[in-house]
Amino acid sequence: MEFFYVSLLCLFVFLVSLSLHFVFDKKKSAFSGLLPPGKTGWPVFGESLEFLSTGWEGHPEKFIFDRIAKYSSIVFKTHLLGEEAAVFCGATGNKFLFSNENKLVQVWWPNSVNKVFPSTIQISTKEAEAIKLRKMLPNFLKHEVLQRYVGIMDDMAQRHFASDWENHDRVVVFPLTKRYTFRLACRLFVSVEDPNHVAKFADPFDVLASGLISIPIDLPGTPFNRAIKASNFIRKELVEIIKQRKIDLGERKASPTQDILSYMLLTCDENGKFMHELDIADKILGLLIGGHDTVGSACAFIVKYLAELPEIYEGVYQEQMEIAKSKAPGELLNWEDIKKMKYSWNVACEVLRLAPPLQGAFREALSDFIFNGFSIPKGWKIYWSTNSTHKSPDFFPEPEKFDPSRFEGSGPLPYTFVPFGGGPRMCPGKEYARLEILVFMHHLVKRFKWEKIIPNEKIVVNPMPIPAKGLPVRLYRHDL
């Protein structure tokens, strides 16, 4: 399948290059100065194929580190996903971008994302809408609200393991962790709990996620084309949920504070205008992706590393069993229990360092500026990569070694451990993700030990790390 897409992309590059389609539409900046070192690769497609293919091969950091070494620079130019771009690397690059959010740079998404999310919002206001959403989320992700989520997560995790793991000698982990986090997101964001309703969404979400950050070739069978179709289907279903919620709110069958969907429906702007149903559907769609896909990947890799490292598993097991033994029969986990899971969270952080679900993100230069001695023209796109610090021996000695002690005490240096971003751009869902992961770990190790069925299973990044065969494992149940 990978060979098919590589061949298709090469053919497409050749045909498009003959006409140099839209190359002449690029606006050149009048800004003069020394541009970062680097090359732009093929016409139109630039270095996109190599950028994506290193991920398909399981080594996304190779694209970054090869160029850092070649140009002896922590910033280099390239051409990605149809745009001239600069790649900022290391803690210095991370700090600069995170600290200058909405000053020198702003969030930018590739055309593939904009086409998958065809919002009714005008392009010029999308950043303002994103800021509004970030301001809205803390109301549902602050500590007092998260404390109420712990019991819900615990109950749903118990049901998940009872239905999908127990009474099985073997399971394929990745689909199950995605199912767990997706069910939670549906329950906590839009109050959808019916298993059949949740299942109706699950497969289209997987298709959407795999084609979200891709070369935008809208031809039948490509990941991008399938993502657009999946997005249209999900948005249609979400609009139906939104319409029903409006009715339920009017009839007081739903609570104004029960989830973020109710809040969006009842919140107006300074002009008294409420959000359009399709805009709400887009926002909920983005939240459901962000609220389950990345954490599902993290949980799967926790299973992978605990299978490979019995001494790490034992440390997590001992910590979680101390908590389990302190609970009365049927008593749910609470906030105080979560606070005791310090070693388990250090382990999870090391997993997030080695296999970060978020590989990086794009920004756009709002004005001309200088970084590290190089000129960055207004309008250029900027990419930052988690792996430029996570896999660097400058910040993490022996970077391929699994070592949870890196997160003891004050932990890594600022702007080096960035699975959730950093500074003003710290992901507002970090604590939500921490709860999901720790509740999952608690029930996993309390019930099972396991071993990998495919010892050297390949890891593919598309756009987040995925075990190529889904991570099948053999389970050994503990006597509880």
C-alpha cells in the first residue's frame, strides 16, 4: 500500500511539475536579508514526499536531523505541503515560537486541513475563532471539573476492560486504546454513550485522522480523498446531534452545563450572535480528534514499552496495586488517587518523549523578523518538531534509552519536552489527557501482564505513531 502511494505521488509530481501549477501565484516578500540555509526540492511538492516518507518508515526525526547536520543550523528552509517553510529546531526554536504566538507568528494549517474542515467561518477570522475556542475550553478542563471526570473515566475504563480485554487470550491493542479514548471523548464532550452510536463514528474518525496531514491529492483512493468523505459524514452526524440537543435544551431534557456542546450552543458573542451549527460541528469534530486520537496512541505505546521493559512494568504495578488495595470494593478512583501515581506518570511522560503523538505543528509569520541571524519573510510557514528536542542528546542523554527518572524533580529543561506544546501554547487538554492515561494504566496493570506477539513490529507515523500491525499482545490475567 505504501509503494502504491509513493508511486502515485511521484507520477503526480511529474505531471504537475510540467505545468508548474500555481507556482507563479506565490507572493514574493520585499523583505531582504539572509534566508536560512536549505533547498526547496521539487517544484510544487518541494520536500513533502521525503518529509512524509520518513514518517511512513518510522523515523520522522530523520528529516529534521539530517538537515540540522547538513546545514549546521537549528533553522533551515524547505518546501512542505505546497508552501515555502522554515523549520525551527531545538529548545531555542520552541521557545521563540511559543512565546511569540499571535505577535510574530500565528497557527497555520495546511490546505489539506482546511479542505477536510470546510468551515463556514471566513479564513480571515479562523484564528480569532481558534482563540475563542482556547478561551472556552478551560471552563471544562479546570481542576474542579476534571476531578468530577475521574469517577466517570474510572467507570468507563472498568467497562472497557470487562468488554474488550477480559476473557481474551490475545488482543490487538491499538484499536482498543482508540476505542477507549473515543468513547470517553463522546461521553464527556457531547454526552453520546450508546455503543452503537459511538461505533458509527469510530471508523470514519480513523480514516479522517490518517489523511488529515497529507499531500492534498483529491483522487479516489488517496488518504486525502477518503479523509474529506469521512469528514463530511461525521459533520452531518454531528449536525443531527446538535439539532437534537437544541430541542432537548429547550425542553429542559439537557443541562446547560453538561458538556461543551451545550456550552457552545448557549454562548453568544459580544454582538449577541450564536455560533452556526456547522461551525459548532467543526469545533466538536476537532475536539473529538484531539481528545481521543493522540491519547489513544499514547496508551498503545505505554502497552508496548511495558511489555518490553519488565522492570518498568513492575514499578508501575507496585504503585498501582498500593492504590487498588486502599480502595473499598466498588469504590471509584478519585483525585487523591491520581496524585499518588507519580512514577506511573513519569513512565507515561517517557513514552510521550519517545513516541510523541504530536510530531509537530505549523505557524505562519505575521511579519518579517529575524531568528538566529536569519531572515524569515512575512507569510512564510514555520514548522516546529517535537523530535528536534525529544530525540536530541543535547537535551536527553542517550535519547533512545527508556528512562523515567528524567522526569523526577524539576524534570527536563524548559521547552525541551513538548508533547503538549509549551508556554502560551500549552495544550489546554494536558490534564485531561493525564487523567485518561493514568486511569487506563491503573486498570491495565491491575488486571494483566502481557507480551508482544510480534517482537519487532514496525512503527509507522501517519501522522502519529501507529504500530503497523496494531500491536497484538498475549494476555496473562492477574488473580485479583
